[in-house]
Amino acid sequence: MNNEAQHSNDTGPDELISKTKNNSGKDMYDTKKEPRKSMGVYLKNQNRLIMNSIAIADKKAAILIRINTAIISALIVFESYFEGNASFNNQIILILIIGLSISLIFAILAAKPFSYIMYKVFNKIIKKKYPNLEENNFMIFEVPEFDKYELSMQKVLKSQNLQIGNLTRFNYFMSKSISRNYLQLEIAYTVFLITFLLVTVFYIRSNYF
């Protein structure tokens, strides 16, 4: 008994490397041990983080949309007052209209649902590599017949690799979409800030200098 224990402890590094290579050839998700569970929990948490990021982006876009629409509407309604007021000049009104309109456009683009650009991303990147329905039924732009969809879901239920793979591709697609939305929000908020900085500078210069 002691000889067997000593023999197991005397395993050389070459033998350990050989075992590692043999085990690495197996699919991690085919095992019932911890790596599969950990990967599933990780992807679910990442998916939750993505959904929270989308909600935050929508709230930030909604704030800008409300502010910009309110100011632009006020400028249009009280246009005659602003033109006759000596404190305001045509440059200030023009800067506000142009800047706030650009900010509003990018805020709306950030808040809108998936666009044709994301549809192209899905087709060129994901569907090109995974053309089968069961491999990408996480996001269906072209709704298939119910029988085909049901059959694909049956395949997903029976395969751990399809479940993990669908989650991974979904997270990738949503991450691409979120990065695009936040870029548009960055532009919208930056234009909004620059507009009011320019208006402040013109207002101070025209009234106090």
C-alpha cells in the first residue's frame, strides 16, 4: 500500500505533462464537473451585466431626448422673442438649434432598437460561421417556421455545447450593440456640452465685452 502511494507521488513531470495533453483534448463542456458549471454561471452573469448596461444606456438617451426636444421646442415657439431681445443674437440661436439637433439625433440612434447595421454584423460575423438555426437561435431576425424552430430548440436542450455556444454568441452580439450605443451616447453628450459652452461664450462676449 505504501509502495503504491510512493509510486503515485513519484510521478515524473513528463508523465504529468502527458496526462495534461490528453485531458486537454476533451471538450470542457462535456464534463459534469465544475468547469462547465462555472462557465454557465459566468455567461449568465455577463448576460445580466449586458442587460443592465442596455437599461443604463436607454435612461441616459431618454434624458438627452427630453432635454433637447424641450429646448428646441422652446426655441421654435419663442423665436420671435429671442430675435427681438438684445441679450440674444442670431449666432446663439443658430448654435443652439444645430448643436441640440445633432445631440438629439445621436441620442435617438442610441435608444432605437437594433438597426440594419447590427443585422449586417449578425449575418457577416455570426451567421457566416454558424449557419444552422440551432447554433444561433438566440437572435432571430428572420422568423422561421415553428416546426424548424421547435426542432432547433430540441437540439439545444440536448447539447451543452449548443447552450454555451448560443449564450457566448448572444453576449458577443449584445456587446457589439452596446459599444455602438455608448459611442453614439458619447457623441450626443459631447455635442450637447460643446453647444452650451459655445452659447455661454457668445452670450458673455456679446453682453459684457
